[in-house]
Amino acid sequence: MARFGSLFLLLFALLCSFAYAQREIEKGKEIRIEPPKPPAPPRRQPRKPTSPRNRTQGVLLVLTDPATAKVTIKNSRGDIAKQGDSESGEFSAELPPGKYDVEVTANKYYPYAMGKGILVTASRAKTVQAFLKATTGSMIIGPVDTDVTILIDDKNPADFNIKMSTKKEEKQIQLDDVSEGYHTLSITGRNIADWKREQVQIQGGATSYITPTFQPAVVNFIVKSEPGAEIYVDGTMAGKTSDKGELSIPDKKPGQHTIRAEKDKFQPAQKTDNFKIGDAVVEVKLNRIKSSPEFSDYFQAGASFWDAPKAWQVKNGKMLVKDSDVGLRAGVYDDFKMLIDISFVNQKGAAWIVRARDKKNYYIFQLSGPKAAKPGTFQSYIYQNGQLKLINSDRVVEDLSRPNDSYTITIEAMGPTIKHFIQLKSNPAAGSERLSTLTDSTFSYGAIGFGAIDGEEFLVYLVTVIPDESKSR
């Protein structure tokens, strides 16, 4: 086993080294240097006269590159014998016979000094060439949008007196008078990821061609959550996580985003952040729903356990429900059995809520009394994002018109199925009769409560909720 482990580590190290080397090769492909051209050979027929006017003297002709330079000629004692500027790359001086040193200087070039002992003889011309190496080079960047921002060593090129020009048709940006040496080049733009390279070499008199490879200016999300979780980006569903609990969401604009995860039997969770260009790993942890304990409310303690509207009234062991606002009781239930005892006040019926995520998302069931718009019906609605939608409408066989009657409603919620049963207090022998069966998977858990859809006013005497014991373990 130890030998196998050593071999594995060696193989892993080799693979890492290869990957690193490959990345460096790719970076190297982005930069190419075109070296400076070699100096032109001396002219065979210089424009300056090569024959001295005085036969006792000779001529020293200095050919310079660049064409304009300052030439200093010194005798063997170090004294300046002749000094001046070259014209069109030539400088001519009549000198007494002897040995001379030549120094050539020019702006943006390194000084040039010829070796000692350039021999000048009488009546003859001596030609020497001075090729100066430039202290600056050029950089051509492209293809690239010409509205990008370029930084040299993290500063604006103008701070270093670097000249910048653009070629829109060629999609190139040229930088001239960049000092010789190694520089850090940075490129940023609206449609590209930030690009940066260190140790970009500039050679004097040479042109460095930079061909950067840009990544698009997008965020690529890798969302991690529970397997099979629904993932939403800014309220729009992007997909479900895999069996490994991951979902890739590419090509989103950088900036602030909200990543939300939802899964049946789990509490939703979300994260909001300001995301930059590139890959972004977002972990949204979900906590499994745990049902609240069993409870019964006979309304002896008022409405202290309810988030009730002000219009509701509680006294003498009963709660009067009216007004269009809903009231919820704290607690979360997924699978459960619920019993409520109710009676009509204005004979329009009653309405109750199950699996409420909040006051804008729940199921609401309406039992219509004899004075309702649709008397003798039982209707199942879903209230989602503040919008009410009818799902089922069932006819009620029982007689709901008997004065002072009351009803025991039994609700059984198991998975996506919610069943309702009714028993009339005026006809106990008939037992419980089924009102309706709803199958819908939109809401799998939530709180219970009451409300009114069509101006119902009703009394609630008892509420009992018994969670499924197998789900609470």
C-alpha cells in the first residue's frame, strides 16, 4: 500500500507539472517580439564630401543611425576635436592625422562610443558607422476592442509619456516609447474579463506583438445544494441540481444576483451577493422541514397563538373570523390530520388555509353556505404570489341550510393529496362524508389559518392539528 501511495503521488505531481507547463506555453503564445532591424551598411557614396580641402588633413565620416544624433570626436589627449549634429545620418569632420575617439548620443537611445584609436591619415577619408540601440520599444495589442482600458505597470500609459494610438479597422492598439525592460500589462473592458500579464518584455527598437485571449465578461455559476433542488436566479428558475447536488448556470452578467434553492420537505434558502467575472461557486444549504408538535386550541387564551387581523374577535371559547385579511397560526406542518369545529354567522360559509408559506402563498378551501354566491359548493383554491386561482369545485351533498347548525371538518394532508370530510352536528348518525380530494404538489408544508374569500363570517370553536408521527421522527 505504501508503494502504491508513493507511485500515486509521483503521478499526481507529474500531471500537475504538465498542466502548469501547458498554461505557461499558452501564455507564451500571446506575446511575440519582432527584433530591431540590423544597421544598414555604410553608404558607398556619402553625400558629405570625403576629400579634405587641405591635403595635410584627413576626413572622418561618421554615419549615424538614428539619422539625427550628436557626434563628439576627441583626440588622443581626450580633447574635443570636433562636435556637431549629424544630418540625414552623416557627420563629416576634417582632422589632422592621428588617432581619434568617437562618441554618439541621441534622445531615446543608449550612448555609443567607438573603440579608441580610429586612425585618420592625410588626404584620405575614414568612414565609420555608429548604430545606437534604442532605449524604448513599441507594443501592438490586438485583436481587441479599441475602447478598452490599457494600464502599464498599473498606471495610465500617459504617466510614462507613452504614446498610444488606435487602429479601429485592424482592432489594434499601439503603444510607442515604452521603456526597455519587463512590464505588467493590464487590459479591462465592458465585454471581457480582466486580462493581466506580468514580465512582458520590451526590447529597444523592437516591436512586441501582444495577442491576448479574452474570456467573455460573464459569471458562470456553480450552485451546490441538495440533490434535486430547484435553483432560481433572480426569481427565474434555472434548473435542478444533479444527483451530486450541483447545477452549472453559465453566461450571467456580473453584478448583484440572488440565488435561491427550493426542495420539497426543505425550507427554502437563498444567497445574494455581488458577483465578479469568472466562475462563482455558490453553496445554498437547505434544512429539512421538521413538523411542529401536535396542538389543540379551544380559544380560552384569546388569539395569542394567532397572527390574527384586528377584525377577528375571540371570547367565550370561540373565535369570530371575518374580513378579507388572513390569519395564520405559528407552526409548520407537512403531513398531518386537522380537525376544526365551525358554524356560519352570516350564512355565507367559511374558509380555511393549509400549508401556508406566508400570507401570499397557500391553499385555501371555501365551504359555501346558503347565502353564498354559489351555495352548497366546496371550492379548492391556490393562492400563489398574491394571485388566487380555482383548482377544484365540488358539490356538497349535505344540507348546510339548517339554522344554528355547526360542522366538524376533517383534513388529511399526505404528500400532494389533501382530503376533506364533513360531519354535521345536526345529523351525527350520518358520520363523516367526503367533501373533496385535491392533488397538487405546489406547497408541501406550511402553517394553517383562516380567511374569507366572499365576505364570509363564521365562528371557530376548536382547532386540532396532529402531525404524521412517521414524518416527525
